[in-house]
Amino acid sequence: MSSTPIPLNKVSNGVHKNKRLEGYFEDAATGLINKKLPKELLLRVFSFLDIVALCRCAQVSKAWNLLALDGSNWQQVNLFEFQRDVRTNVVQSLSRRCGGFLKTLNLKGCQGIEDDALRTFAQNCKNIEELVLCDCNKITNKTCIYLSNFANKLVVLDFESCTQVDDLGLAKIGSGCSKLEHLNIAWCRKVSSAGLIAIAHGCPSLELLVASGCVSIRDEGLRVLAVHCGGLKKIVLQGCTNITDNGIKPLGDNCNALEFVNISECEALTDQTLKYIADGCHELKTLEAARCSQFTDTGFSTLARGCHSMQRLDLEECTLITDHTLHCLSYNCSEIVNLTFSHCELITDEGIRHLAGGTCAIEKLEIIELDNCPLITDQALEYLMNCRSLNRLELYDCHNITRGGIRRLKSRLPNVRVQAYFAPVTPPPATPNRRQRSCRCCEIL
């Protein structure tokens, strides 16, 4: 195509006009922008674009290609939406282009990624601070070695469901990534207390640990972690079935800044665990204790008296608790926002009355889940009308709740979303219209 401008009156063919003029006007527009705005300002504009927009801009002109692919625009890269297309060569190319600019990389779900990609990445992107490798199940301990050698500025590392990473890999991370603050090793079932101990010794600044499903972690690992990582604020131990009360005690003694604790499905824990938490973790805001079947009113009353900052409490399938727990929460925890009592079958309307009468519920309670609480009736809904901030209520399989009760609640609280299920009434089986038959004895009589 000639670079000479084409006058409008010289173009008669519509198709010819579109193709030639479109390119001409695009060149003119981008040329004008490039002349009017300095490179620094253009780079600033490009920094607000996402990956797709940057790649499109890179195809407009040579000048825009340089601007769009400038490493400063690729400080945060999220490839989660493109996980099916991302392979090792993509990450290698990206790391070479971004170099020291890249600080955050999310490869969640990119199952085509292998250790070779992370080797090139770690060598080129030594300023990386946040790396998400969730569900990258081809990743092995080799990646841990590369990160340990080159990515010494890592603050956030997510290995969730990287099932080939084990204690040796975590030992490498502990030896080379001393600035680590957030670590997710959920469902890395090969990790045991040894790996946790290595992290504790090497990463004293750790604030968040997610270890869901790591069934090989035992009390000793938690003890060492608590001693060396006293600044821990969030710990998730869901499904760590070999943990006992003795493992929780060091957390209560040393980690006084804990705000979030998830011990759901740790069925060996007893009320003693709740006492340890109540004695030491006065800043606790969230406790998830679903399916901890040994917890009772005694433990939760102790917890309520020690943790006045509680905002969210999940007690699903804590089947031994009664209305007494609700009474203690309403009296001691004035910041409660979210409560889950699903499958707590001993809770009655009286417990809801105590809860809804407390200052916390009236002013702040937003969500309450009461699924499968068979003793709850419409009277409980009358009490919940006092909760002005309530916006979600779950009532699945509460057979004593009626549609009329829900309508009355919504008339008082029009913004509340009620999730309930009413099984359809089963009609009696139809009987054919047959003439009544009598036995021989009836005929004789």
C-alpha cells in the first residue's frame, strides 16, 4: 500500500475505500497521539489495560507494539482465564519480556505448566513477590529449588493442589524465601509436620498458612510453627484429622494476633481447644468449626467470654450445642455479623429469642444459616424481625417454618433474602372406581 494520502473523492469502490482508508486513518491517529503525548504518559495510559487489550494494542503499529509490550505494563499478570492455552513456552516468553518488572503472576489452573517454565521464570523475574500455582499439578520439588535460588523476594506463594510438592520442597522454600508471609499448601497430602517445621524455621514473618487436607500434619508441626511464627494471623487446618488439643495449645499461647482460625472437620478436638483459643487469641474475628462433633456449650461459652471481637462463627454440625451457646454469644460478642448453625438440631425458638434480643443482632447481624434445625418455627422468624441489618436467612429443611411466616418476615425486612425449600405435597394414590366387593361371609350374614 502506498503511503501517499488518498483523497475521498478519488475512491469509488466501497471495499477499496474501507481497506485503504481504514489503515490510513489508523496510522494518522496513532501517529498524532505519539506526537502529542510523551512516552512516559502513554506508558501510564497503557498501564491501566488488561492483558487482552495490551495484546490488541501491540498489533496496531510498531510504536504501540513497543509501548504495549513494555515490561512496566506487565507487573501484574493473571492468566487464570486463559489456563487452557497456557503452556511452558508462554510463561518462558512472558518472563523474558517482563524481567525484573513482574511482581505478581497468577497461573491458577494452568495444568500445562511444568518445572522448566518456572526455572526460566525464576531466573528472569527475580523481583516476583506473589506467585499462584494453584492446580498446577505437574509442578514438583524442582520448582521449589528454582524459587529458593532466585525468587528471594517472594511474599505470597500458593501451592494448593500441587500434589507432587512434599517436605523436601518446603524445606527448599524455607531456606531461600525468608520473606514469605502467605503460604497455601492445601491438599498437598505429601506434606507432613517436617515440611511445616522447615517453613517455621525459615520464614519467621509468616502471617497466613492454609493447610487444608494435609492429614500428615500433627501436633509437633503446629508447636514449632507457633513458637517461630508468633505473628501468625490466619491459619486454616480444615480436615487435618490428626491434630489434637495439644496442637492447638501452642497457637493459643504464642499466636496472640490470630484473627482467623479454621479447624473444621478436626474431629479429635474437644472443648479444651476452645479454651486455649479463648485464653490467648483475644483478637479472633472468625472461627470455622464445622463438624467438630465434640464441641459443646461449655466450650463455646468460654470462647464467647474470651473473644469479644468475634464477627463470623461457623458451627455447622456441632450437634451438641443448645440454646445456651446462642445466649452466650448474644451477651458477650457484640460484633457478630455472620452465624451458621446448620444441622444444630437442639436449637429452638428460645435460642433465637436470646440471640435476636442482643445488641449485636439488632445492629449488625447480616447472615444466619439455620438449615436442618427441625425445632425452629415461625416464632423464631418473629424474633429475627428485630435484626435490622439482616440480609440473608437460610432455612432449608426447617419443616416447622411456613410460607406465611416468611412473608411476614419479608414484610418487615423487605431486603432480606430467604432461602428455603418446601417439598411439594404428595397427592394420595388414585384408586380405580371399582364396585365394592363383599366376601361370602358378609353375604350370608
